[in-house]
Amino acid sequence: MLDLAIVGGGPAGLTAGLYATRGGLKNVVMYEQGMPGGAITQSSEVENYPGVCEVVTGMELMECWPKQAMRFGLKHEMEKVERIKRNEDGTFTLELASGKTEQAKAVIVATGSTPKRAGFEGEEEFIGKGVSTCATCDGFFYKGKEVAVVGGGDTALEEALYLANIVEKVYLIHRRDKFRAAPSTVERVMNNPKIELILNAKVKKVYGDQSGVQGVIIDQEGKEIDLKVPGVFVFVGMNVNNEVLKQEDGSFLCDVNEWGEVKVDLKMRTSVPGLYAAGDVREDAAKQVVCAAGDGAAAAIDVISYIEKMGE
């Protein structure tokens, strides 16, 4: 039986593996189908990770993390975990896509979340090259320039306000004439002189060249608008990667909120003893590499105490 199974190989999972093995756990496996690193590996520029002075790509940032984590005994299995179940004795069964099962005393779920796509032409082509889903990550690169934000919920409006502190102008594009965000947030957006609303409109395409985005074509009630902007930020929701927690009857193994995000305490403990969630899969996650890494460390440190108490 494993001491600890970690599901997901991004910053949270890798850091959890590093802290768990360095902290003394001997049998720790991280399940990640592909190469470890997580969604940040798709980012073209990272300049806000503490201690990394040069601007690097996401791939460069994550390059040595697996090697460092595995130095202390973390094992990487390129397997997909289909489902996690809790056994009567308080341990866990992991059902793998290969048909095999694995037993573990504790589990850290670090499967992350995936930004929803708006579905316009050029969106996939220019992800990381002018199309972004993270204003905190990429907003600074457009300092003094104009950008477009797509969406009408709380996240879209909050990120538009964040960007307005950095860029010259924000075009907020929404397919309806009313927002789904909190009234106080809507009021702040309406009163911000750097934010221009483009309502009842949808993005048809983003265009550019090898250097990146050059503009966006918008359809507003039959009228075509060509915005010459180098950056387009898409905030149309997130898909939480919580499938491993779903049971046969459709319920979740632990408590989740209305968006499917896992509820945790400050030690990343879920409502089920021995089950932890770290990184973007948990509620109120900041969606930042440094925060995900902190979650992984916090979870692993508590797992060590949890397993020690199991042996008493």
C-alpha cells in the first residue's frame, strides 16, 4: 500500500511530492499521464515567480521541478486515475484507466482546472501569443497598450478592473446587455474611465502573425468592429478537473461548492480524513503557480502527521 498517492503533476502535485518524500514518506507515487509541469508550461512568459530573476517560459520554469521532487524518492506513474474511493478502514482505492487498482493511506488531488474556451476563430492558435486566460500572469506585458476582455461574469469584470490599472484601455466585450457579476463590481466597471463596454456583441475571430495577436473582429448586432489590440483576455468560466472524485452514483467523494471546486481548510484537508486537495481544483484558488506550490507543501506536511497518527 502506498503511503501517499498524488493525482496530478503540476506545481501543486510536484511540490506535494517533494515535501512528502523529503519529510520521510517512503512510498509516494504521483499519477500524471503526460510530462509533469501542469498548465503553466503553456505560458510563453513568466516573470512573477519569486526567486526567478529572468523572464522565462512556463516550460523553462518547470523544467527542473520533476528532477528535484524525484531526488528524494517520488515516483511518477504515467497513468490516468479514473476514480478515487474510500475504503471501510479509512484508506483509499484508486481506479486506474488501465484497469488496475492501487491502495493508498492518503491522497492529494492536484488535478487543476481548465479555462473554458469562447470558441472564436484563432483562439487556440494564439493561446500564449496574445490570447490569455490570466490577467495576473500576462497583464503587465501590455502596459500602456489597449487590450480586450471577453466575458460578463465576476471574473471577467474583476480582471478588467485589474487590467485597467496597468494598460491604457480595456474593451470589455459581452454577448448580453447585462452582466452576471456582483452589482458592486458592475458599478466599479461602469465608473472606470479606462474601460469601454461593447455589449450585445460576440468575438468572431482573433487575427495576427507569428509575432502574436494584432486585432480582434467583433460582431455587434450585425455590425462588424475591428479592434486593433495586441492582447485578448478570455474569461468565460473554468472547468474544474474534479472527475476523479465523482462516485458511481454521481455524488462527490468529498464536499464541493456550487462550481465543483473542492472545499478545504487551511491545511488543504477536505471533508474526508486523509483526502486533500491542492492547487486550482480547490475553492478560492488564486490560479498562480506560487500559490499552487504552497498548497502542495501545506497538504504534504499535514499528510505526514496524518500517517504518523495512523500508526499509533
